[in-house]
Amino acid sequence: EVFHLLALGTKAKIQVLVGDRAGAAETLAKAGELLRRIGRATVYHVSFFLTARLLHDVDVLEASLEGGRGPAARTLARQAWRSVRAAVNIAARVARERVEVYRLAGRLCWLLGRHERALAWWRRSIVAGRALGARPELTRTYAEVGLRLSAEGAGRRTLDGVEAGEYLDMARAQYDELELAWDRAQLAHAGELRAAAG
């Protein structure tokens, strides 16, 4: 059952990444029910579920904010904060989750206008990624930072003296070196959308 929990968390994350929010919500509901039924599981196996839930909640909130801030967005933000707390707690004990969880915590803060807190989380994500040698997740953090700092109205354009464009260049180079073609394509697509919006 704990391996089933791990598999459901992985499946939900994939569903979020390919844009299937409804499918991810259904998968996460199954994972939550399984966790309640088995009662206890190792933090390692639970971490897959909690990180996937955080990714889903932040993704859903970001989509809702595109239509403005209303009561639904406030409810989604509260849920995302609960997911951040749970995921950060477990990332303290499961190192493989740290880079992604800290990046997602930063994204949540950024979406809610707490830019300095977002930068602090992204700094932690970068530090953890470098310390762990987690190059794919570290590169995803570079991409996130570069895209957010280069966005219209972002205010500041640097993190720790590195400009937004430099983070994007590092992300592109690392994606190419690691042969992460899907991630590279996602970054290019995000850049095109921002250019069209600007």
C-alpha cells in the first residue's frame, strides 16, 4: 500500500505537469483516502503525496488568479498554504523533496504578492539544489526565478546579484546538457507567452 501511495503521488504530479488538473485532483483524493485507510506510512512514501498535492494546489491557484482575486482564490490560497506547511515539514526529513518544495513555496509567495518571501524560498531551493547535486530540480528553480523576475511588473530583476536573464540562460544551458527536452520546451513556451502578453 505504501508503494501504491508513492505511485499515486507520482501519477498526480505527472497529471499536473501535462495540464490535467481534474485528473490530478481525483488521483490525490485516492491517495488521501489510501493514507487515511493505512493510518501510517514512512515519511519517504508520504512525501510523494504531499509534494504532488502542493504542486497541484499552487497550479490551481495560479490558474484561478488569472481571472482575478475573488472568494474562490482566497479559499485556494488557504489550501495551498496548508499544503506548503505540510510539504516543508516533510522536506526537512526527506532531502529529495527540498528543492522542489522550496521552489513551490516561493511560487506561492510570488503569486500572492509576497515577493521578498518568494525570493527567500528560491534562495533556499538553490542552496539545497547545489548542496544535494540535484541538477534537474535546481535547473527548474533557475527557470522559475528567471521567468518570475523577468515578468512585467516584477519590480526587482535580480536574486543574489544574478539577473533574470542570467537565470534563464543557466536554465536553458542545463536543460540542454541534461537532455531535458520537455523542460526546455516548457521554458521556451512560457517565454513566448510572456513575450506575447508584454
